[in-house]
Amino acid sequence: MFESLSERLQGIFRTLRGEARLSESAVESALREIRMALLEADVNFRVTKAFIDRVRERAVGQDVLRSLTPGQHVVRIVRDELIALFGDAPGGLRAAKSTPHVVLLVGLQGAGKTTAAARLARWMARRGRHPLLVSTDVRRPAAIEQLGVLGRQAGIRVFDPAGEADPVARASRAIAEARTLGFDAVIVDTAGRLHVDSALMGELQAIRDAVHPDDALYVADAMTGQDAIRSAGEFNRHIGVTGVILTKLDGDARGGAALSVVAVVGVPIAFVGVGERLDDLEAFQADRLVSRLLGMGDVLSLIERAEHVVDRDEAARLERKLRADDFTLEDFLAQLKTLRKLGPLEQVLAMLPGMGRLKDLAGASPDERQLNAVEAMINSMTPGERRSYRIIDGSRRRRIARGSGTAVEDVNRLLRQFMQMRKMLKAVGAGGPGGGGRRRMRQAAAMLRGRGLGA
Amino acid sequence: MGLFGSVREGLRRTARQLLGRFDEISRRADAPERRSAPVDAETADALEELLIGADMGVAAAGRTVAAVTGRARRGEPLRDLVKAELLSILQGASRTAPPVGDPTVIMVVGVNGTGKTTSVAKLAYLHRAQGARPLVCAADTFRAAAVEQLEIWARRAEVEIIRGREGSDPASVVFDALAAGKARGWSPVIVDTAGRLHTRANLMQELAKIRRIAEREVPGAPHEVLLVLDATVGQNALVQAREFMAAAGVTGIVLAKLDGTAKGGIALAIAHDLGLPIRYVGVGEGIGDLVPFSAPEYVDALFENSWEGGRPASQR
């Protein structure tokens, strides 16, 4: 597995602790590691080379900030330079020249265009827009049908003029349809094609000239290798790409090809696909992808998500209950539900630094089914049992197990874990209002926010 | 030209760029005044860039360069050394023919969007062309319209298909397909599975379950588990291959979409690091565009150019 870059650098610099300046030899060995990490993340060979030269220039002879170790310092330089490379243009769509706002999606086969189309529609709908979807993919078997199904799942209208087999006509009729029916955006999905296929590139140009897109987005797989530059470059040359949608970032791909595309082709990243659900499309933010590229986790995204789903009043209520030693199975269930609202557990864990390696430990990967079982068990309890777990005796345990389709041992385990959790929470919450526990939590959060370096 | 003619044709389109550079490198290295000198740092560097640029990965590229540099001897052209080295990597991967069963069961797995469904249909067509009576099993019950896609392909390939409803348990579809295969003597049964990211533990377990069902229904099944990789994929494919080997017992690689663009160098890295052989390559969009892999022809295709005449075409 890939070792995270920051960890590697820590290793190199462990022996150099306390040095006030970055010596040339220390920087050189760090740069070797950085080069390796970037190449393993599929950053283009030449981009890597140029980048390393820049970092070298900035790093050698610099004073090390007092708050950082030399390793952290180099990572910070790398991080800053990477972010600078991506530029600070915000992700998302451009301002439309007219209504409807037309978005054209292009790319190679299997990059995830059709899924991206439905997700982009959802993204726009969440912002109060009314997008209309249309597929012009008359080549791949069942592609039009796939978009239809996704549209239904996403609650987005899909325009499908039956029997119309001309991609250009499908697209321009969709624009007319949107004008008639009052949709303020049209997302045009296209057939996947190779950038060397000149006939299909011609077709794409014809579609573009018919619909005059405000955004022409190149959909790229985060797992793409070194060829990304060439294909993105060709699409850009033929179509005039305005941005990139980077898909399948929910795996463990580093997405280094994206960096190359930005650096070489000069097209910004507009969106990233981060999960399997239709809402898992986010406007691009450079600092997050850079953290990921360097294997530093994506704590910011996690905090943002948590802020979405955690109800502040509810959190305050829980805290009061904790202090009053009044944490019940009902509260436990509520917490569990909040946690699950963050997304699939694996996805949540993947955003934490260092969690990448958790997967290597046998049996350590989270099992959604276990959580389902816990929910079922608590749901099978009477309100009285949920409020005071102590009354749950042997016969009640048997009933709960039957009711939830689990075994008595599972119920025992749940109760044992719950008791342990109570004990732990009591210890944390014992500091009183604003006490040690809360302070510690705040410190931890600040640490994650401020200096995720080397975390 | 043989079967691999089409691969060569596909590779040629963009290989030209690569080869042009390789010509340059080897011309420099093989120039008469330097023949007796070892490969210099500049040449080694350029060679490394070339190999990494073909997605071969830092490790495999580094070792290839080291091996070539170490072995460079007077009079031996650099190009031959590199070819020999790459060939030995590919041939080092285990190459025993997969066992057959009654019916033979072939599982096709991979992450989303690599070309599994298309490869399944092409593979069925290939078997039918060789006189077998294949059955395809549409066990991708997750992706919208995946079953419909395979149905259309199966019609083109003129092979039988067993399908499940969207959202149904893929293992039950596999069960049905194996029963049908046994009852009617259709073999091989080629199972299309839903694309899944290798980081999703529960989805990977679903593959293990499909595998168990196959093992239970047909002795020795699945006889072959093919991991489909997009030829443009980068270094993440190594992680993918490891995870799919662990969960589904992958026995070989299908390198899809090799036409036109990428070199599929990742296949070399996988052969090198994991010993997984490449079984088939997809070289076009037609139903007949999947061909068995041949290492010598692949390496030849990778390096075939106008050098045969002794000089690059541009100098003739």
C-alpha cells in the first residue's frame, strides 16, 4: 500500500530533529521521497520534475518555523506549492451567459459521465436550479436507459425523444424543450470516446456548436494514469474544455493525474465525485485534493459534513445528559443515527488521516450490518428498557434477540459495550461545564483544522 | 501479423510518439562512439521517464532500467535489451492454462467503468467462435441498465443469457445460470459482476459470496477469475489487483480499451509485482475485438517501428 508522504518524510527527518536550518542533503532525501510519492500518485513525470525543482528552490537553506519539525516544514512547502499549482479559482460552474445554462459532459468510455450527469443535476437542484437531463449517447447499449433510471432516482426530468437517433438533434431538441417548459439548465451527456477517434470528435464538435455550452466539462477517472494529459489535451483542443470533473475519488486513488491535467492542459478542476450516492458530488477545493494527494486525509470535509448533520441543540442536550449521568440507550441510538447520516462508515473513516491503513488489519473494516443489528436490537426494546438498561434481565434479553433476529450473545455484547461507553463518557464529561473534556475536544478539532500537517 | 495485428494497429496510433522518443534514446546510446560505454545517466533517466510515462510504475520501471543498465554490453542495442527485460517480466507471470469444468465458470470482476460488461460479451463471442456454447450471466444487478446493456451485447454475440432483476441478489442469478448451464450443457458460463471500488469491504464480500456459490454448485469453480483493467489506468491498479485477488481470487487480467491510446504499462507492473498473467486484451469496439494475450507480440507491438530497416523512417 502507499505509505503516506508525510509519514515518509517524518521518517527521514526524525534524525534531524532540532536542526534550525534545512540542509541541502536533508532536502535532497526528502525530495526523493516526494518524487516517488507523486509518481506513485500518477502525477506526470515532467510535472513532477518541474515541481521538485521548485520545492528545492524554496526549501534549501530556509529557517524552520519553530512550531514545525523539519519534515513538517517541507511538507508545508510541498502543500503550499501544490495548492498554488491548482490555483485558487473556486470549483463549480461558471456564470451562464443566457438561460438555460447548458453543460456539456465529455470524456473517455467508463470515466463516469452518465453518473456525473445525474449527480451534477442534483447538485444544481440543491442550489435551487431546475436542470433537464438529456443523453446523446446513441452508441453504448442501454446508455440512454441508464440515464433515465438515474434521473428517476435523482428526481430529475430526463428528456428522451423516442426514436431520435441523431445526437445533435437530441441535444438541440432538449434545449428547445427546456425553454418551452421553463427549465433553467440543460445537462448534455455524451457518448464516451477515444481522443484519437476523429469521427466521434467531429460529432462532439457538432453537438457543441448546436448547444453553445456555458460549461464543457471533461469527466476524468481519478484512477487514470499518465495518459490523462494527452486525452484531456485532445478533448480541450477539439471542444474547448472549461473544467474537469474528477470521478471515483471515493476509492483510494490519489488523483495525481488531475494535477497533471491542471498543470499541463491548464484546465481547472470543477467538481469531484466522492461516493456512490447521487448527492456525492462536491465543488472542487484545492486544499482538500492536495491533502489527499499527500495522504493526509480529508478532515475538513468530514468536519463540514458533521456540521451539516449534527443538530447543535441535540448535541447540547446530550452533553447535559452526560453530565447528569443520564445517557440512555435511546441517546445511544440517536447518536448512532447521526453518525450514519455522515455517510457510509467506510467513507467517513477514509477521510481520517492514517485510516487508510486500517483496512489492512483483518476484520477492522467497519461492517454496516453490525450497525444495522445494533439498531434492530435497540428498536426491539421497550421504552422502559431503553431508558434504564439495568432492568434488562435474561428473559428480556432472549425476547430482544428474537425480536431483532440476533442471538442473546449479541444483546449481551451490546449491553456490555453500552456500559463501557457510559463509563468512558462519564470520565470525559466529568470536568463540568466547559471542563477538561470539552476543552480537549476543542483542542483536537483546532488541531485538525489548523495544522493537519503530519497528522 | 496474426491475431495481434489488430493490437499492433491499435497501439501504433499513439505508440509512435513514444517510439520516436525511444528511437532517440537508443540512437544516442547505440551510437558507434558510445557503444562500448555503459548506459549513461542521461539515457537511463530518459528510459525511466519513458517507462513511467507508459504507467509501468516507479518500482518496475526502476528495476527495468537498473537491469538494462547492468546488462548493457558492447554491441548490443539498447532496444533489444529493454525488450528482453520486459518480455521476461511478462513471462515470469504464471502462465498455466486455466482448468476446465462442467461447466467451466469464468467470473469477470473489476472497479466501475473499466469495461467488464463489454469484455464479457466479447469473451463469449470468442468462445463461440472457437466452437463452444457459452452462456453469459448478467449478475450486475446494481448499475442502472447494466443487464439491458449485456442483453444487447449477448444478441450481437449470439449467445444465451441468464439475467436477474435489477436490485436482486447477484449470487442467486449466478446460481440460476449455473443450473441452466449444467442442465443444457452450456459452457463456459461467463459471469458479469457489478463494478465496485476495491475499498468497499461489503461489496468485496459480495464477490466472495458469488465465488462460494460457484464453488458449491460446480466442483473446481470458478475456473478463472478475470480482473478487467482499463488500459489507461494508473498506479492504483496495483492496489485494485491486490484487493480483488484477496476477495475474489483473481487468476488473470483483461486489459480493456487498449485501442488507440494507452500502452497499458500497468500490466507489466502487475505481472512484475503480483505475478498475474494478462489473458486477454480489448483492442476495439467491435464484438470480435478481444484477443488472447501474447507476451512476445505485445512487446513487439510496443516497440515495433521503422527501426527494422536500420534507420528511423524520418531519415530515409
